[in-house]
Amino acid sequence: MRREDLTEEIRLEIAYQAYHLQGNYGEITKLAEKYEICRSFVYVLLNIFKAYLGEVFSAKEKEKVISKKELIGRMAFLRMVGRNSINSISEIMKYDNLKYSGMGTISQSLCTVGSLLPSVQYIPSDSKIEIVAVADEIFIGNQPIFITLDPISSVILSISLEKYRDKESWESHLNEIEDGNINIISMVSDEGKGLVSAIKNKDILWQPDVYHTIAHRLGSWVHRLEQRAYKRIGIEYQRKAVISSAKSPKVINKRRYKYAKACEQTIKAIEIYENFCYLYQYIINEIQPFHSNGELRDRLEAKENIEVALELIETLENEPINNQIRGIRRILPELLNYFDEAKRAIIRCKALKIDDENITLLTLLWKWGKSVMKAKKSERKTKVKQEYNFYLQYAKDTLGDKFMEIKTAIFNELDKIIQASSMVENINSILRPYLNNSKNQITQEFLNLFAFYHNHRRYKDGKRKGKIPMEMITGKKQKKDWLELLTDFIEKTEPQFFL
């Protein structure tokens, strides 16, 4: 039966005293006698007191409330930086017990973010930016993606998912870019009919991709003709080996005749291979805007030399190669347009009040630096690295403390000489993993998000390590991370989205 005299205050007092007396022999018994209660009741009150004491004074971690803005940002981060699929993002967010972790919610949220971003990227600038752009088509299944970018900064100017590859589609793509603050003064591309027709129809100077025109058409024949020569050598050896096994004079003479014919065919195959290699390498040298001594190559002279080399290749009488040469001849008048830009680049370098000798020296350094990046075979790479390191040390010794300043100024001008649209292939290699983990189910909204991410993210390695594409094209420091810029842009464009 509950005692009326043991109020809640008295019970708390008993528990409090017991808490301080515990461990002292006989004290709990004295406390029980004082209040005329049993010892077990004292221990009951003590245990209740301890339980509530831990509840009241324990350091409970305050649950962090994650806003919708942060959650959307996390989705975008996992999608772009982690290259996670929608399913993977859902699993990660569910593991962290986060809201909006359903696949449908994530997919819809990212789609909405992409729809609020433009397919044509805004370049903050006080005036029109003149650009030598590169453009190409990459494919997701059979569907083309048009991409146009600035090859120096690697900024994606526009990326669009299209149905057709015709002139009208490309014209619309280019018109949207020029409606902003971009002025395309020339374009580098392969020979895609729709793209080239759109470029010429807009009266933009077209620069054919030198790689696709020369190396892609003729380069593979170096290996093929080499293999053909080795094959003829093998047949020659076989013909010679069987002569000694013949018994009758008739068979011996027959086999000797076949061996002699094999020798003739081997000599011819080797001559074709060696002559083609020499002429091909000669053409490769002639398309370089600078001679081996760093002097500017004359465009007209280079064109004439290439024409002579092509005529000599035709005398090798290989019809498949001659078909490729006919294709080269069609665009040869426009192929060397970049020589004019090289000439302008040297004029701009001289306007910087830099000595001609130093300009030539740094031109050689720039030339060999590009060769290092292009070299694939280890033997070739070792050789060009030696040349590059020689001119690097020579330039440092010559220019002293002004080396970096002058090198940066000269390289900035020389980098404007664009010969190929290979930068599009670099972007394709970055985009391709996203296409793969999305099972080729890509939308325009995703491409918008990809372009924003790429343009505002910082390179982690390579030639542009530590640089941000948008910083490079505008010359203005980007103060915020790409993700913060993204959420700020969405919040400004659609304030209700994060509520």
C-alpha cells in the first residue's frame, strides 16, 4: 500500500542521498531506517534516479535537418562527380536514410534541374567573344549529339541531342550559339556534309580537320604496306626453301622461276612501302606551320609541295590509296587555312616587344611540346621528349627570370592555331562513361547538366590541371564551386523548386 507521507519530493530526496551514499558500507541501511522503509525500496528509487539522470544529462546528438536544396545538390554531385546511375544514387541515399531517395524522385529532380539549364552555355563577358570553334557529332546509338566548343579553354558552347544531321539542324545549332555573346570567326571540323554545308552557308571560314584529311586517310596505309612487304618476304623465303628439295631439272627450273618472280614482287612491295612512307612523312612535315628551325612555313609553297607529293604517291598505282588522294585534293585549297592564323600569331607575338630570336626559340619549344602530347610509340615519345627538354632548358637559360612570363605570352598566341577537332574526342571520352551507365538513355536535360558541370569544374590532371574552363575563356576568377553555382542558378531561375 502506497504511503501518503512519502511524497514525490521525499522520494527524490531519498534517491538523491542514496546516489551519494552508495558504496559506503551500512549507509543505505541507515537511510532506510531513517525514513522507515526497506532497503530494497531505497534501491528501487536509486535505479529510477540513475535512469532519469542519464536521460536528462546525456549528450544527445542533435539530428541535422538536410534541406531539399542540399539533397538535390547531393544528387547532382553523385551523378556528375561519382558518375553514378540513378539506381546507384538511390541506394546511396537510402543507406544514409535521406529523403527524396526514390529512383523516380531522383530522376525527376535531376531532369528538372537540367530543364532549367540552357543547352547553349552563357559566357559572362562585357563584349562579344571571338572564337575559333571546333564541332563534331558523337553518337548515342543511332542518335547524333551535336557539340560545339572552344578548343583552347575546352568550354562547351552548346551540346544538343538531335534527330537529323542535315544542314538545317546544324544551322539552328550554330544560330543559337551566335544569338548570345559568341562570334564564331572560323570552325574546325571533319567533312560531315550537313555540318560543312551549314558552316559555309553562314559564311564562316571552314578549317578542315587535318587529322581526318591526311592522317586518317593515309596513315593506316603505312602499316598495311609494311605488312604487305613482310608477307612478300615470307613468300620469297618459302620459294627459295623448296628449290633444294626438287629432283628433276624441270621441277628445279620451275621453282627457280617462281623464286625469281617472288624476289621481284618483294622488291616492288618494299619499294612501294619505302616510297610511300617517305612521301607520307614529307606531307606530314609540310602541314606543320613551322619549319624545324622554328621559322614560319609559307602557305603557297607548302600547298605546292603537298600536291607534288600526292602526284608521286599516285604513281605507286595503288587504287585504294589513289581514291583517298582524290578526297584530299578536293579540300586541299582550304586545308591550310590555319597557316594564316599562324602568321597572325607571330605578328601578335612581335607586338609584345619580344625579340625575334626568343619568339623562334619558344616556337620550337611549343612545337616539340605538342609533339610530346601526340607521340604514341615509346621510341618516338623518348626522342621528342629529348628535343623538348633541350629547348626547355635552353629557353630557361636564355630568358632567366622572365621565362614563365614570356613563355605564357607566346604560348597563349600559338595555342590559337587550331588544326584539328580532337578536343571534341576528349569531351566524348569524358561523356562516354555517363552514356554507358545510363544504357544510352540520355536526355537533353542531362546534356545541359553535363555541360554546366564540365564548364565550371576544375581539372584534376592533364595539360589544364588546376584550371576551370569558364575561367580560361573569360579570364575571370571563379569564386564558387560548380555545385554551389548550380544550386544558386536553379534557386534564382526557379525559387520555388527547393521549397
